[in-house]
Amino acid sequence: MRIGYRILKLYIRTSLFFYFKKIKVEGLRNIPKDKPIILLANHQNALMDALIIVMNVKEAPYFLARSDVFKKPWVSRFLHYLRMIPIYRFRDGRETLKNNPAIFDKCGKLLSQGKTLMLFPEGNHGLHRRVRWPMRKGFVKMIFSALEKNPDLDIRIVPVGLNYLKAQGFPDSVALHIGKDFAVQGFYDPKDLTRTESQLKKEVYERLKQLTTHIPEGEDYNSVIEALDGQGVDYLDPITVNGKIKEIGAPIQKGTKQEENRVFAKGMKFIFTMVNFPVLFIWYTFVKPLKMDVEFRATLRFALGIVLFPIYYALLFVLLAYLFGVGLAFLVFLGHLLFNLLYVKLV
């Protein structure tokens, strides 16, 4: 693997450690070795979903992203370096859809070479705690493209459930639940591709519902969330939460949700704001007010942080070193890092 990719991955993993209070990963052993793999995940939190998966699996998967982020040539080159592949949607213009068959064929070739792909079969993102139906058929077309070249190819699908405590907030916690893989060959019928597609989409849907909180369509979503919050459920544990959802139809007693120490939290937030004021000023003044889907807020916050915090710390270190010496500058720099880490982990 390229050394630059390894260094970038290490930097982003470290940044995620500072961004999230807790990152819980379960089921890594369910990803088979030496097989062509498709990681299929639910999609709640824009690019953060992809980062959480890519940075916590040993493989270096290729993954698909909306084509509009590839418009600028230098951005496109960087994203391709990260193994991102553009996928075209109707909202990008009907004429752009003609590019997708080539993308599906490229992904099919990657699978035939034993590579790992990652994509989001829901086709769009949404913060509601449910798996959206119907599944999009893009991943099925990639499978068909690979099997046309090699009908005996043992492609494995690995379902992945992403679970956030408060996806749009900060600091947040996330749990990555990786389900057991299953073989595409158990569903593939070259004489009835329509049936194969239907069965694969249904199987993925049913498996994803077990790996993330799923409030079914038809339920009063807000009432269910209110009941779950009232019981103080841990959204990082989807199996338990889904069990609670099944019980909500009957009268239930609300549990006592643990109250946070508001004085402590407010004090920590005030200090965090003061020591990071330049970066937070840019966020609240210029970035947060931008018109954007709420699902993009965490992505932009994280992206801004990994760019601005190193610049801020470098400038602060140089200024303090010039005024008071390198020793004091280093202590202040270290103190900033430790406090920010404590704020994320404790608040």
C-alpha cells in the first residue's frame, strides 16, 4: 500500500480519536480474507460514515461517492488517490447517468481482482434511525458485471451497521457493527437476474436492520424516539434498542435517564471555547451558517478541524516560542491537546 495513503490514514484515525468520545467496533473477524468483498452499510452521516468504516477495517476499500464532489480537478485527483469512485445520480443531471455503466464495470473488474468495495445501498443519507427501503441496485450491477467475467467468482457481501449517539452533534460516539458475511453465489441465478437482484436487496435490508437501530415505517417516529430517550437507551447497542422498539406498542414505564453534571459540562465547554476560540470563531461565523443538509454538518466540522487545528497550533507554538521560549510553548501546546482530549472523552 502507498506510504502516503498510510500516513493520511493514520492522521485521520488520530483525528477521529480526538473527535469522538467513543468509537466501538464489533465483528472485524466477520470480514473474510482473500475474497472479493462488498461492504454494504446504512447511511446516516454523509462522509463521516465512510471515514468510520475505512479507518477501522484492515482492508483499503474502494468506495463510491456522489459525483458532484469530484467537479474540481485537484479535488478529483485527491479523492481518486483515496480510492473514491464517483457515482452519478439523477439530481446530477439525466445526461450524467450514462456514465454509470462504466463505473459499474470498473467496480466489477475490481471485484474480479479480489479487491474490496464499500458503498451505501440506501442511495442517500438520513439521520432517522431506520434502514430505508428499497435498496438501490447499484451494488447488484457491480456483482453482475464481475460474474459475467468470472461466473465462479466467490464474492462475499458483508453488512455493516453504523450507530451514532447524536450524529449532528459534538462530541459524539459511534458504534460500528460488522455482520457475518454471506456468499453471492447462494443467490445468483444467471437465468433469472431479476429474481437474483430482488433476493440480494432483501437479504441486505434484513441484515442491516439487525445491525443498527431500525424504527419501521408506519411507526410514529418522534414518539418512538421520545420513548427510547426516556428509557435512556444506548444507541450504540442496536440489538437491545431494537428489542425495546418491539415493546413500545404496549404501555411501558419510562426509565430514569441519567442527568449529566450540567455545571461541569458548561464549565468544560467554556474553557474549550476559550482555548480554541480562533477555530470555533471560523466555524460559527463562516461555516455553520451555510445552507446545508444537517447530515453534512459533522462532515464539515470534522474537515474544518483537521485542517485548521494544525495551523492554529503551529502558529500558537511559533508565537509563544518567540515570546517565552520553546519549553513554555511546548507545555502550552501539550496542555491544549490534553484538555481537548479530556473535553471530548468526559463531556
